[in-house]
Amino acid sequence: MHKLRHAIRLMVFSVGIASGFSQTANVYSVRDFGAKGDGTTDDTAAFQEALDAAGQARGGTVLADRGNYFFAGHLDVPNAVTLQGIWKSVPSHLGIRDGNRERPTDDGTTFLITENEGNENGAPFIRLNDNSTLSGVVLYYPRQNPAVEPRIYPYAIASRGKNPAVLDVEMLNPYNGIDLSGSERHLLRNISGQPLRRGVYVDNVFDVGRIENVHFNPWWSGAGNSAAYQWEMANGEAFIFGRSDWEYMLNTFCFGYKTGYKFIHTARGECNGNFLGIGADDCRTSVLVEQSAPFGLLIGNGQFTSFHGPDPTEVEVGPANQGVVRFSNCAFWGPGNQVAKIAGGGTVGFSDCTFCDWDTKNEGRAAVQAVGGSVLVRGCDFQKDKTQVDLGTNVQRAVISDNLIRGKLRVINHSARKFQIHDNASDADGEGRP
């Protein structure tokens, strides 16, 4: 019956196009293909039929109106097709309502996802292709329970091909959020929610990708002692970047993860890009750079805090890194053990940054601890009367200059090399030298 209705629709749309009514010919309602939206009927086949109809017409918009759409399977969005819910601005839901508590299924377009539980490598719930878009929906995994450790699922969304987009979507509680592997010129804009294991994964991207206004908060589980949230803090990674050429990230935030922003080496290489206005709150490590591309990670106007876990640290650069990492006009506050731990053979720089708190347990730790590579700390404001910089024996080059110092300048140099340490303004007696 669905196939018959589908054939009739295509005939009607063809007539409409021939008659000059193309403005409505490329809009399809999932209700017309049999979707119920009652929260219990499996709507997978109805949605896929609507998507395929738009794809066969070489593009269009598939509309899912207000409803709770249950899916026992997964969806593939064809080239040049948009799957559109009712939301025009990304929603947020503070918990799950029982009685007077809010429920994500009370309003809007909600997708209830159940396929591939326990199979992290299974098919993603939604696959986007060339020029396809997902917009205006809430993704909800009804079998997740904040009182226990998360159930394992594959990625909620996987983008492939060129120019895929995810706009105005709430990923309320997926195990894995969005996989952007191989999706050149991807666009994520206005995304919220609480991915539990991985939020956004980027790799194998050779043309400019854009990630804008993506915010991950523990709205589903609550930022407390729930088993799901504690598991997320011990295991979760909000943003992960492998090979990506000229990635652009603007106005993003994450709260309560093991790692906020993680940069790794993959078989395809590493990431370089521009990261502006990014933030990580209460992550055990706010920014972890295992490797970066030689062209550099340029991180500006960021705010980072770390104060839980075995060794809370805002920035950690690993021993394998050979690339460049630059922080400009960023604020680091805690309380944590240290602001930065730097290893490897690359260059790490801080300029016009504010270091608010470190060495909370008064163990004599420096804000910036470098055991290798090259280090630049210039024009920064150290707001504690504690050791500012510790330079290890394997540090190759260092410039520590033009900083504002609270108390006495304390720069420890374990190396025989003579580094450039000058023109630092201290409010203690003396000339501002160690």
C-alpha cells in the first residue's frame, strides 16, 4: 500500500512541476507515508519511504511535525534532502519529567531511538550524505537511565560526503553523538544536549569544516552523583579531532567530561584550525593535545576550568606532539593542580592569557610545567603568588616576557640553556627577575 501511495504521489508531483507549481512539489510529509508519531509504532519504514521519494526527485524537504516517532531501525538521508522537524531554534530539556518534571516528548519533534543497543560499531541512527541536512528535532534514547551506567549505542548521526549539515538539534542523551569522518565542508550549528561517551568526532576531512554554537551540558542526568554522570566524567570526551584541514570552531562549550577538547593523530594525520570562543567547565582535562598539525591549533578567547579527577589540568600537551598550539586571550581558572603540562617537541604559546588559580593543594606546582619542546609565555597575568613557570631539562627554547606577576617572579629553569626571561612586572620588591 505504501508503494502504491508513493507512486501516485510521484505522478502528482510530476504534474505539478510540469504545470509550474515546483514550490510545493519538493515537500513531503512523513504522515502521508504512514508515520504515526505515537511513541510506540515503528516509524522507520515510513520515514525512509519519504526520504527516498525526495531523493528520487533529486532533492526536497521531508517534514516531521509534532510527535514522538519511535524507531527500531535507522535512516539514510539521500543527497540534497533535508529531514526537518518543527524546531526553528535548538531546544533544551532539563531532565525527564515524572509528574511535574519536564519530558522531552511533551513538545516538538522527538525521535525515540532504540536500534543497535550494545553494538557501538553498528549503523548510525541517521546517515547524512552530500548536501543533506538534519534540522529541528530532538534525539532521545528512551532506554538510557541516569541511575546506571550508560547503555552502548553507535553514533546518533554520521555525516558522509560533502556539505552535510546538522542544525538546531538537541541530542539529549546519546552514547555517541555526531561522527563527521570524511565529511568535507560540514556544518554543525546550534546543537545542544548531553552525549555521554563522545560528543563530536572529526577525522579524514580535507576541506574547511565548521562547528558553531554547540553546547553540551548534563541537562539529562543532572550534574550530581548519578551513575551516568559520574561515568561520563570518568570516560566522556566532548570534542575529538583527528585529521581536519582548516577546521573552524566558534562559540562551543562542554561541562563535566573527562576531556573537553581532544586532538589526536589518526592514519590520516592531525588537525589544524581556528578555535574561537570555546569553553570547558569542570572537565578533568579541558584541552588535551596528543598531536597537532605543524600549521597549528589557534585557540582564542577561550575559558577553561578543571577541578575534579586525579590530576585536574586545563591544558595537557602529550610527548608525541610536534606541532604548534597557541592560546591567545584565554582565561584559566580552577581550582586545579596546574594550568598546563607541556611535553613533546612542538611549540606551545600563551599570549595575553589570564591564569587565575593553580596549585590548590599548595604542593609547589607551577602554573605552566614544560618538560620538552618550545614555550612562549608573553603578556599574561598570573594572579596567584605561586610559581609561574617550570622549565625542564629537555625544553629547547623559551621566552617568558612582559607578564604581570602577583608577588615574586618564580620561573624555575632546570636546563643549562639560557632562555629569554625578561621585562616581567612584579608587585614584589626587586626587578621582576627570578
